[in-house]
Amino acid sequence: MQKTAGFFANLATFLAIIAVVLSVLFFPFAFLSAGVADVTADQELVIDLTSRHFIESDLLYAWLVNIFLSSESEPGNDSADDAMRAVLLDLPVEDQILISKLLLPRDWAAAEIKMNLNEAYAWLQGMVDFPYFSLHTKSLSESMTLIRADRVAQVLVDSWPACLPEVINRYQSGELSMADFLSDACKPREARAHEYLVNQLKESVMEMYTVLPDEVALLKDVDQEALDQANNARSTILQLYRLMTLGWLIPVFLLGIVMVLRIRSWRELGTWWGGPLLAAGIFTIPAGIFVPGLGVILLRVIERNTDQPAVRINLLRPLLLDLFTQARGMILLSSFILIFAGAFLLILVFGFLERKTQKLSVAKNLYVDKTAGIISDIKTSGSNQPLEEIKEDDTPSGMFG
């Protein structure tokens, strides 16, 4: 029977040690994921960071212009508008970035980003069945001024190679249409021809803005298959979010197992909980410091699971790093709470409780010494009366007298 009891006691201790180790390992990951989930759920924060990084990133801004220029114009438009769009799209990256700041006002870009992100959160919250992402381009015609259009034309012409005067003469005489000229565009050497061409292009830019559609859909061909894929993606995202926010319950449950298996007193509570909580808090600090590294990992996951170019995906790096950095404060706060709780329990055990135990031990020793002295005095007093009779005849003293 004693062997069986000893076996189960050792087994309980072994299982408690495993639960303690797992809880210490789970706490950093739990608070790391909870911090990231808390930040990504903050809709206003995500919108603010995305707008700021999108506007500050020239390449991302140029990508927005690429979407704008790739949009279909209203029916009935001539080929000159399509040719102008094609020329703008074929510009070098640095020129496209420069023109992007002229074609699209930054206030408009920030408003469009906010609108589309609100649509994404509405879809995640189940308010809409499918996110309708779009760009409201019709309002851009009011923002395009002649000064900005002239600047766009200047940058465009300066990016072309030089050409012979005959080409410009053929265009001025009507032998070459605007579309034909733009298909093999070149920059005239004469100042008068250069000015004439800039004016022509300026008018084409203004005309391009007047025929813009009301909006450009970023997601097209929404069929039942697309709806099913969107619903599956939303379910996966929501399940992942719940797991990230409730992950801290796993190490707490493990500590509960430790309590059932081993804890029977305050001393054991401090021993079996204080040390693990202190260690978990210390291990959570590196998780908070290196949380931006999750952005790099997420970029790799996106790159492997999408068909987007790697260059475009890497444009999200500053945004993700900043977003995950916002979670650092919450993670570090959680680590300090764990450290404080663990240190408090350890101090309670090895400080106050240990001191109380020492006081009880001293009091016990004094009591034993005093009792032994009384018995010794009675024996040496020379009385032949038995000790039991003396105790019965003596009148109690003190609070019982």
C-alpha cells in the first residue's frame, strides 16, 4: 500500500513538473499572439498606420497610380486616351513616382485607403458578404489643375529620347495622330516644338481626367466560387484571431493542473507557481523586443501563398514592422505582471512564511524548555506527592484562574 501511494505521489510530481515547463514555454507565445491580435483589431490604428505608410512610400503610391491608369475609361473614348495611359505606365519607376504625386492628391489617396479598410473590417465582422474594394476616381477630375497637368506633361516629354524635327512636323500637320505619335514618342529639340508638344499633352491629361468612370473596382468577377473562398478566408481569420486572443488560457490551465497535483499549502503555492511565473515573465521580455520580426515571417508567408511580385510584397515591410511594434508595449506589460506575481509568491514563501515558521519554532523550543524546567523543579523540591496529584490539587492561574 505504501509503495502504491509513493508511486502515485512521484507520478503527480513528474506530471506537475511537465505542466510547469509547458506553462513557462507557452506564456511568451500566448502574450505575443495576444498583443498582435489586440493591435490588428484596433481599426483606427490600422487605418492610421496604413494611410501614413502608404502615402510615405513612393513605390506604394506609384502602385496606386498603376491601378488608376489601368482602369477602363467610359465607352466612346478615343484611342488617344488609351495611348496616354500606356505611355504613363511605361515610364521609368522614378518618373512614375514623380507623376503619381501630381496625378493623385494625397488627401484623396488617404480617404480611399480609409474607405477600403473600413470595408475590409465590415466584411470581417460579418456586416457584408463580400468586400467591395474600389477607387472613387470621378472626383479626381475636380482636383486636376492646368498647372499640375502642365507639370505632368513636362516630366513626360523630358523622359523621352530626342527625335528629328520631321516627326514633330508630321504630327503638327495632322499626318500623325496623337495615338500614333505616342506609340513612338520622342522629345523635340527645338524650344517651340517642345512647348507645342507639352501643351498638347497637357490637354490630353486634362481630357483623360474628364472621362474617368465614377469608380474603379479593385476586385472583379465576383461569382459564387469567389464568395465561398471569401467565406472560408474569413472563417480562418476569425478562428486564428480567437486562438491568438485566448491563447493565454493554455498556460493558466497548466498551472491549474499543477495546483491539483501538488499544491496543498501556501508554501507549495509559492514554490510551484512563483518560480514558473517569474521565469515566464523573464522569457516574455525577448518576445516583446523581437515582435517586429513577425512582420518578416508574415511577408514570407504571403509571398509563398500569393502570386504577387516579391517587390510589391516587400513594400508592406515598413507597415508590418510598425504595426507589430505597436504590440510591444502590451507584451512587455504582461511580462512585468508575470514577474511581479512570481516574485511576490516567492517572497511570500521564503520571506514572510519562512520568518513565521522560525518564530513558531523558537516559541515551541521556549515552551519545551519552560516545561522541562518546571518538571525539574518539582522533582528536586523533595515532595513525595505524585506529579499527577500535584497537578490536580494546584489551582489554575492566569486567565483560567
